[in-house]
Amino acid sequence: MDTQNLNKSILVVAARGFEEVELTTPVDILRRLGVRVCVAGIDSRQVAGAHGLVLMSDGFLDDMSEREWDGIVIPGGPAAWTLRQNLTVIRLVQLLHEKGKLVSAICAAPMVLAEAGVLRGRRITCYPAPDVLQAVAAAQVVEDQVVRDDNIITGRGPAAALDFGYALAEYFAGAERVAHLKSEMCYKI
């Protein structure tokens, strides 16, 4: 696989109830491209996903929130409601967005971006549950699997995890490197 270091670092936030495929797939794709990915737990280093997968995070969010990041990934699942109320996550999203860095979320997690105030008038996608749609009402919501609007990338739900991961990778590595990676991963283009 293409593991040339891109000299980029991404923070992935993991709270209890995260949607497993939405966290692990982007992490895997980004690491294959040499992006430094750090998975940060909220309350514990061991974080249980929505379907029982227990993940060992790289550390605690509070310990990592002061570092310089090139972007943030927020997976969905029931954890999105917890993250939406976490002031550290909200502030990180705001700071990264202000600096023009990548801000990304999938499934229900665009609610976190809405809470941070970065979605007004932006084109996004998200999980089509009524409470999620209500939370992101300031954005223009479309039914695409993945949407990129400048530095904001959103994914619709679990089935979009691969495409979401590839969109994040393309943001940092470009279409040519990602096309090569897709081929190596047997992803039919």
C-alpha cells in the first residue's frame, strides 16, 4: 500500500456508542496513505461502539485538544448526541473551521457541526432521521452518499463509510493517489 507520509495529522473523536464502520474505515484509509491519525476517547481509553466493538483509543481528547491538527473526523451513531454536547469537541470544530482545516462528520454527526455553527448555508448530507434533519436545518441537505463543501466533508450513513474515507483521503492526497489506493484495495472505480 501507499504509505508515503503526507505530513498531515487528523483527530478522530470516539465516544461510547460510535458507529464502528464510520470510525474504523476512514482511519484505515487515511493510515494507508500515511496520514497520522489519532483516535481520541472522551471519557475512557477503551471505547465501546454501538454494536459491541471495543476500541482502544490513542489517548484522551482533553490531552489532545491543544495540539495542532489538520482536521477532525466525527463518526456517527448514538455517540453523536453525546459529542453534540461536548464543549471541547464543539470548540475544536470551531477552531479548525476558522483556520480553514478539514471538518468532517458522517451519519448523525453533522449535528455536532451544526452545534458548532459551521453549517449555515453549506451543502451537506447526513442520516435522514427527523431529529438529525431538524438539527442541521441551517444547511442545504442533499441525499448524496458524501458531500464536500470547501473544507467540510459529510457522509450519509454507515453504507457511505468507504466513500467518506476516500473523500477524506482525496482532500489530503489528491485524486490520483486515492485512485491508486482504491485499486490496491479492490474498490471498483
